[in-house]
Amino acid sequence: MLGGTGWVGRFVCAELAQRGARVVAVARGHTEGLRCDRFVSLDLSRASAATTATLLHEESADVVVNATDAANATDGWDRTETELQRANVALVEQVLRAVRTQPRPVRLVHLGTMHEYTPVDFGVAVDESAACVPESAYARTKLAGSQAVLDAASAGAVDAIVLRSVNVSGPQPSRASLPGKLVTLLTSGQVRLPIADAHRDWLDVRDLARAVVAAAQRPGVCGVVNIGSGRAVAMREFVETFVREAGFPQSVIEDLPTEVRGYGGSWLQADVGRAVDLLDWQPRWSLQESLRDMWTSR
């Protein structure tokens, strides 16, 4: 499990462990409560392909999940172009080289983002055939990493799938993410922040972990699969739902008149039909349940 201590990575480790898999979590630093059989401290963004290949061979890995991301709680969301390239592209390329050298078949599940797609008009559900011309440097580098995986799979060099995920919510959010910031703000009794005039598809982190495991268990299923709830929610509704599920009055919300930056357009809703068909997966947790658990797990 590469990026095993991140928000998504921790839940993927837990889901794999619950299914009886032997889990090796790889990240720079350990985190409390991580469910794994072994933890390996390694900065994957600076490791060589040979180092990663040796690790995979020593652990007899048959599945590799790459949940690394340049935008993370440790490094922050504002990254330079060089940092984005190193973590979102070069790291993926070295993982691909490491996987290709293994003497046994290895299934690779790579986590991309729905922001890799071109922004679409209001009301359009984005399926896997949509064009990919992202607007931000973050999304462009995520696309380059995903494309490297898709190219290798298309050439028959690896058995790999790319899961393009929407934004996640749910228990134990990263403090640097919007959900994590909401938890921190509401703990103080007030949500004072700019609320974007945008609609986003939100998925519980546990549902994303289930999708990763479903993809890992289906060798030979390749290409891109969108993972989301299939429903776009106005950002104001998202914040108001969180406040309500936490048991607070709406009066604690104060919308600051500040421009909000994002990684994509003002509308994002995933078409998850391919996930249903190929992975036999669909979300279990409603937005209300996800946001309620996000508060109670603080």
C-alpha cells in the first residue's frame, strides 16, 4: 500500500486487513492506528525504481495500490510545478518500472482524480469517455501519472487500473483538507470560511476504500473507472448538511466574501456506471451518514 498513512491510504489498509490480506504500508512516517502487518518508512518521491522493486520482491507483493498524491496533509496543498511533477508523475513512472521487473504477476491499482477531466457544463455527468484537458497544474500532473499507467497497461507491460475519484468525506479527515478544516472550525463553534459557488460529487472515504479492494480483486480489468456517489451537491448544501448532522444551528455558518480556488470547474458529478458493471461496486454511505461520522470521529 503506497501512501498508506494518508487519509485514503489508511482506510484502504483497514479494508484490506478486514478482508484477510497481508498489508504492507509504505510511507515516509508512521501514523497512529494504522492497520497493517508491516510498515516500511520510505520517501517514494525520492526512491529509485530499483529500491521499490526490491521492496516489492522481498514482500512477495501481488497487489500494489498507489494512493500517493502531491497534495497531502504533510506537504500542503500549494505545491510548486517541480514538486507536483516529482510526486504525481516521476513517482508513478518509477513504480511502473518496479512493477514490471517483478518475477510474479502484480496487480496495480492507481488512484487518480476526477479533476483530470475537462470541466463540463452544469448538469453533465462525467463518464470515462470525457475529454481530459484539466485546468490546474495539480490536475495536469495527476493526469500525466494516470496516463503513464494506462499506456503501460495498454502495451501489456502491467496489469493495471486507474480509479478516478471524486472528493472524499467521512471519518478522520486529513486536517488540511476541506472536510478536515470544517471539523476544526466547527469544534470552535463557528464555520467561518468562503463557500464556493460550485457543485461537487462527494464520496465517503470508506466507499473509496471498498472500490480500491474491488479493483484489486479483478485482475485483467484495466482502463479508467470513475468512483463517486453519482450526485453533485452545492458546496453550501455540503457545509449546511455537515453543520446539521453535527447538531449545530445553521447560524454558526459565516460565508466570507473571498474568491475560492479549485482544481476544476464549478460542476462535477461522476457517472459511475462502469464501476457498477466492472467492479460490482456502488456507494453504501449517504452524504448525511458520511458527514455525521466525520464529526463523531474527530
